[in-house]
Amino acid sequence: MQISEAWLREYVNPAINTAQLVEQLTMAGLEVDSVTPAAAPFSGVVVGEVLSLHQHPDADRLHVCRVAVGEAEPLQIVCGASNVRVGLKIPAALIGAVLPGDFKIKKSKLRGEESFGMLCSAKELGLAADADGLLELPPDAPVGRDIRDYLSLNDAIIEVDLTPNRADCISVEGIAREVAILNQMSWSATQFDKIEVSFQDAIAVSVEATKACPRYLGRVIRGVNPKAETPLWMQERLRRSGLRSLSPIVDVTNYVLMEMGQPLHAFDAAKLTGGITVRWAKPDEEVTLLNGQALKLDNEALVIADDRQTLALAGIMGGKDSAVSDTTQHIFLECAFFAPQGLAGKARRFGLHTDSSHRFERGVDPTLQERAIERATQLIIDIAGGSVGPITEVKTEAAIPQRPPVWLRKKQIEKILGIVLADAKIVDIFQRLGMDVEIQENGWLITPPGFRFDIAIEADLIEEIARIHGYNNLPNSSLLMHSALSQATEARLDIDRVKDLLVDRGYQEAITYSFVDEEIQKTIAPHDVFISLKNPISSELSVMRTTLWCGLLKAALYNINRQQNRVRLFETGLRFVTKDEKFQQQKMLSGLVLGSAYTEQWGQKTRPVDFFDIKADVQAMFGLTDYRVQFSPAQQSALHPGQAAEILSPGGESIGWLGMLHPMLEKQLGFDTGVFLFELDQTLLLNKCIPRFKPLSKYPSLRRDLALIVKEEVSSDDILSCIQGCAEQTLQEVVVFDVYRGKGVDDGSKSIALSLILQDDSQTLTDFEIDAILNKMLETLINEINAKLRD
């Protein structure tokens, strides 16, 4: 939220500078994101008044003006603005003035006519992005006064990043209340006179959704001037609050929103039919909003309607068909309290986020509505005139949130904050916060005000004491913990060791959202059942992921679009899947590789990464656990049919998947190179074989090579499993060192060359014993996988 420091200081003006004020707010939990000047630097501009003008003799679009600027004689200034006229008061830049952009004003001649200055628009003063003509000042603007002083442009715009629990501070009055409390000063809310009721006609109001809208106020204002203009002071305050001036009626509702934190809405009364009803929408009911967005509603949408049509999305945005315009003369002014639970997430369902929904979702003071509608009425009458009808109020007392008292114990304050405060100081803090304090034995019973939705438990009250007393004033103490060291099992590998390995192999760790776009979730895992969020942060984060690949693929695309052509990422995190018809969360480790296999270098030719590169990375991880796994060819919807493998434990349990992204998905997602992925169950990956000591043999090891011809579909894992199944004690290691297809090998077959390392612990193996071992293994290979010894 943006606020003007000058506006804030009209309520409470402590003897501190801007930097100290910002520090004070931040340390009180109202973090200040930025402080910017209210206007760009310029000088030498004063309030001027056009006394006379005549057409430039040599230019149709120029006028020669005599302008009073508070000096002895008026100045002659040539101006081309379409709205220049006699009696107009405008900003006049004098000779020597410096405008934004270091633009210096000098004496000049325009088509032969001398000009001793420049008449300025809002754009030329840096107050607006564009302008149709000169900045028109009020008729009572004092001629000759510096425009920076007159418009209070020596001001700062403070942007406060409020946490969702501090809805009470989403207004200038709310921030002023905090500043007054922090500086132990008194303050008062905006004072104004109520407008007398001129007629008794009213529009009937009924509320069907009483829990969602416990309080609704409305009144008719007739005869407003459609040609009225918003005063400059209000336009400036809105501008500094990040809002654009639209029309007097809309500007007033926005002004009260910023001033008090209460959203309001004005309907064109001539466009209403019958009474006003607050209800839940009917299925497929339609409404077109002020932004032109046409919506089809369901019965979870709260609406404001008349007897003929839907007028607005309650608490979010008004409808286009009932909006005020530059011809509106009669309005119906609405001011309501909508319960946070009734509006939470409703705006985001339609891709909306408005100033009104932002406040109602967090909580608006349910006692504020009458004061807010009276303030808006007073401003409308002052600016646009008109006559006022009575306020119509529908109130459901039982549905209005009540702030129950909270018990605060003395001993808890000292225990948690480490300080002892006088009882009188504690009472003073809570009373200045607007809370009712009832003194009890050993503590206090404290009732929060209506605007403090965040005070519910004792810890909230202690937090308030810490905030107001000052976090910097709390004592520093070392944390003393008594804890027993738990046993660290050798049967589990630490995930940090796996991460270190991946980093050593060129990967970088990524952290992505557990929430993903529903579209990419369906694209990557079309058969998975996923959880849809009822209140998503945005439409792109609307479902819980069933695979970490969703986030990694998006991160890879982000990097590719920024000239990163070699990407190696991994992530550890949770996925959310169904098992036995129940949703469960599983810890997963996923990775992604694309681009070249090696970084650019002189010693090796560049080649693209392939299936076996990422398989080697996965095998290296299992090498940490000494856990033997199998890579079984299988089909997975997101992976290439010919380059995908399921990773299985010795018992046949699925540990994860490995493979190349499916070509259709590769094209659909926007990749122009092969993408390789793996995903592993962390629980199964981290199972570790406990190492056991074995004495080193003093006898020599021997190597024997075998070249086997097998069918193409037989994998090296099948061969190794057969050899391991022989349970030969002297076999120490088996290595596949060659795969051959071609001359001398039948089509549909391949030659696989193995090296076998043999060693006995008790003797040196003889040729006869070695031949017997090899014959036993060869017989097993022939019987189980139909292998042949290559000639």
C-alpha cells in the first residue's frame, strides 16, 4: 500500500524525519518497501494567472498570453495548449526554472514573438504520464506561490508491505493510529459534519446471504452535477496512493477507501430496477464487470442484484451495466461489511484482485460502515452537489464477528520476552491499541477492537507488547537447550550427501512451487489424480503437483530463454499423490539435464547429452548406498517410448523413473533439444547397505574375458543378474566393456564383452578351477537367456 507522508502527518506528526519514521514502521512489523519523492525534482515554477491572450500572428495553434506570476509586471508567454483561457490559473515556469529531465527554461522567441517562460502541464512537471493540456489549478490558488509548496510536492510516498494479518493498517488512518501508538501521541480520526437528509425516498434492500454480508448500508443521492471535477488536492492524494483520478463519484469512493480502509461502490440509480438484494449467484448467471470482463457465475459467487439483473460481484468489482458515467445525476451509494470467510478466494477464482477484495478478504472493521458512508456523502455533496436520502441498513447482529476477550498472564510476558514491565505500562499499551482491558489477578482480560482480526490468543497479545515496547529493547540471551543425542543409523544415507554428489557432477539445486499450473500438470501426468486448491495464489498455481518434473521443466525453459544452453538441475521436495484412495505426500528427488554433455573445452569434442549420461548420474547416487538396482524398459506417458526405464529394487519395488522427455511434450512445451529426466523416491533411494569388513586376500586375482552373443532385447542387467545368480564366491567383479553389432553377428542379436575378476581367499586359482567356474557361468547364461559364446 502507498501512502503520502504529508497526508499521514496531518493525522499525527511526530518530531522525527522520514528515515526515522520508516525505521519505526518497519520495526513495528509494517515493513516499508520503498520511499520515493512525490514529484520529480524541479524548481522555479509558480502559480500563474492568465490575464489576457490573443492569437499568435504567425501560428494558428499558438496564443500570446499575459500571465501574472506575483512580480511587478505580468510576463508575456507564448502557449500552444488547447485549454488556455483568460482567468485560468496554471503552473508557470519562469526564466531560469529547471524542469524534470534537467530541462532549463530560457528567454526565447516563438515565430517572432518573445516568450518569458512556459505554462506547464502535469506531464511536464512529472506528475502524470500524459496530459491533454495545462494543469488547471483551483481559482483560489495564490498567484506567485511556489507550486511545490502549493501542491505539497516536497512529500514522500511510502510503500508499506503489510502482512495479511494487519488489515487494520490498509488505510491512512490505520497507519496514523500505529504511528501515534509508537510515539505515545494522541491522534483523532477524520472529523466531518453529517449532511442533513433532504428527502425520505429510499431503495429497498434485502440480504439473503446473511453470513457472508452481516451488514449492508445504502442511500440515494439525487441531483449530483455530472460536469463536476475532482479537486486537485484529492487527485494528488489519490495519485500518491497509486490510484488514477476517474470522476468525482468514483474518486470519492477511492478516497474513503484509502482514508478509512472501507470499500464503497456507487451505482447509477437510474439504471436500477426495483430493490437491491445481496445473495449467492444462480448457476450460469452472467455479469459484465467494470473492466469489461464477462463472467459466468455459479452458486459460490456472492452478488449484488436488483429485480432485473446482477449488478456487481459483491466486495470485488461493480458491473458495467449499472456503473456511474459522465451523465449520471442520481446515485445509490453502497457501503457493506462482507465477512472474510465469505469472500476468501472468490476474486482469484475469476482471475481478479482488486483494492476492495484485498481488504474484505483480510477483514474490515464491521463498525466502520456508517461513518464511511457519511464521509463519502459529505465529500460527494461538497464536490458535486445534490440532495441526500436516508441511510437504509440491513444488519444481522448474530453474524457480525465478535472479538472475544483473551486472557494474558503476567508470568508469560516475562517467560517469552525476557522482560518485566510495570502493570501500568502494559495497560497503557493495550489501551492505546484501542483494546478494552480488565484487570484480573495475575493477569488481564483483554478484548480487541473490531478492526483487529489478528488478535485471538495470548501469544498475539505478547507480540503486541514486543512490537510497541520495541524489538530492539528486548534483551539478548543465548538459547540454552538440553537435548540427548539420538542414534544415527548407518542404514540410511543423508540426503545432503546425495545433493553434494549431484553438485560435484555439475548439477545445480532448484526450488520450485509445490503448486503448479493445472495445464502443465495434465500435460506431463495426464493419468494422475491431483488436488485442486480452493484458494490458489494465482491461476498458474492452482493444483498440487504429482511430479517434480512440472517445476523443473518450467525452470529449464526459463534458463533456455536466457541463453543458458546447458542446464543441469535437481530438486528435492514433496509430491502429492493418491494411494489407496487417500492423498499422500512423498519425498522425491528429481533431476533434469539438457544441452551438451560437457562444458565447452579444447580436449574433447562437444556432443549432446544422452540417456546413458543421466543414467550414469543415477547409478552414481545408488553407488553411495551400495544398493543394486535394475533399469527395466517401460512405458511412461511423459517419456520417450524407446528411451524410458523404470528403476526397480532387487525385490521388484519401483523406486522411480529415468528417460528422455516425450518428443510431443518436448515440442508442446517449447524445447528445441532433447531433455532427460529422472525422479526417485527419496525413502527408497536413501536405503543403505551397511558395510562389512572382509580381510584382503593375499592371493592374486585373475581376469577372464567372455564375448557373448545374445538377442537384442536382452539387457546387460539380465546378463549380470544371471552371473550373480551363480553365487560364485570367487567372483569379485563383472564389467561390461564392449557392445558390438555388425559383421559376424546376426540381425536382431548383439555381442556383449565381459571381464570377470576372480580371486580366492585361501589359494591361488588353477586353470582347471577357473575353467570349471567359467563353464558353470556359461551354462547358466545359455539356459536362462539363450546366450552363445562368440567365436
